[in-house]
Amino acid sequence: MSVPKPNAETLAWLREIVGDLPVEPMGVGANRLYTVGDLVLRVFHDTERLARDPWYRPEQEARTLRLLAETPVAAPELVAARLAGAEPALLTTRVPGTPEPPADPAVLLDRAAEVLAAIHAVDASGADPVEYATYYDPAVDGARTVPAWSTRPHVWQRMFAALAEEPPPAVPGFIHRDFHAEQLLWLGEEIGGVVDWTTGCVGPRGVDLARMRLNLALTHGVAVAEEFLPAYAKASGRPEEHHPYWDLLDAGDALLDWPEPRTNDEIVEWQRFEAWVGRAVRTLTRT
């Protein structure tokens, strides 16, 4: 997909900051990404999401990056923010590394656990942080429904019943909120940095563990996903305890974004997802 140039207002703003450095497209996803010399421009181009999605807010990411600048966490540094206009934008430093993880899953687990432990050690008390809330909003999304593609509807019904109960007690702390392997940039077997901080907030640390575990279960299998908990416990010094409620809560949020599968590969991925949810449901009944 081709990436259109930033609009005239954004280009004029850039020139005031960096002069006539070339602006080259990098890619497009939730944001349009551009290189500007050795910097990165992130344009929040989705006007519909800007209007309705509380987790697609450039001012929120700017606040988080300012907080992280005073910590050991390897994150982009905010250079400038343009928060007004139809397409707000952030200009940041470029985190070194590539998204290709090490071939050895044990290295991935250990390094990711160390980084997540550092994120969870951030003191956000003086930063006026956003409070965690689920992506799922019954007022917007309606009642939870079993996916049409499901071959095990009872799994989802049991998950929905569990999520209707009060969450387990959890001491809130700073979290990435969308922490998974694709947010990590690698320099060999070390992590150069963590990206995509739009959802940074204060909430249950189990949410970060759940999202990372789901990602690992889909890409590396359940056995690797389960090994992330002891790796995190070792890195953080916290007890190896994780309530399956957070896995179910994260799965409920993930369900909102994934379309019905159409290809064989997509069907296999959904089957893995459903199996992961079933595993969490069974674990919950034993707690």
C-alpha cells in the first residue's frame, strides 16, 4: 500500500523544526510512518478513530513518551508534537533495531521479560497517567457474542460468564497495554527498543502478561507462552503468579479486532486462539 505524503500543514510544521530534510514513507498501519532524516514522523491519519477511539490519542502517547524519557526503558524520545489539525503528528527519535526476533525462543522470552519488568517498574504517579479500561465497551460494541466461526461455542460462553464477574484484586502500575513481540526491535539478541506507546496507561500488570502470552501462543505455541511467566518472575523479582482472568479479558479485547477467517492459515490461527481461550477457561475453574 502506497503512503501518501503528509498534508501541507504537517510539512510546514516539520520545516519549522528540521528544515528541508527529506520525508520518506516507511509504512502505514494505525499511523502513517515516515523517516525524516534520522527521526520518525507518526501521523494519526484515521479521522474516524480520532473521533471515537480513546486509545488512539496522540496527546496520550506524547505524555507517555515524556514519562519514559526519564526512565531506563528504551523507547522513542519525543522531539515535537503537533496535536491540532485534522491529522495530528508526533516527531520522535528512531529506535534502533529490526522487528526480526532471535531464532532461539529462550532468548526472546528472557529479553522480553527483562524489558517488561523495566516497564512495570516505571513510577507514573506524577505523570497524570491515563487509567486502564478494556477496549470492549458494551455501549458501543453491544453484548458479547460467540464468533460465527467457532466450533466450541461453550468455550466463549464460559469466557463471557467469567468476564461478567468482578476482576481479581490487582495492584495497578504502569503498563504498555499492547505489549507483544511485534512491538520489540532487535539488535542481534538484545532489544534495541519498544515502540507503539499510544496505549500506555496505569492498570493491572496481568494485562501486559496476557497480551504477550497470547501472541507467543499464536506464533510459537502454548509451551513457549507458558514459559514467559517464570521468565518474567525472574526478571521482575515478583512471585510467579498470573490470574487466568487477565488472559480471558485480553482475549475478549482481541476478539473485537479479528475478522472472520477466510483462508486456511487464518482458520488455523483462529483455532489456536480458541484453544488458548479454552485453556484459560479450564485454568480459571481450578483457581
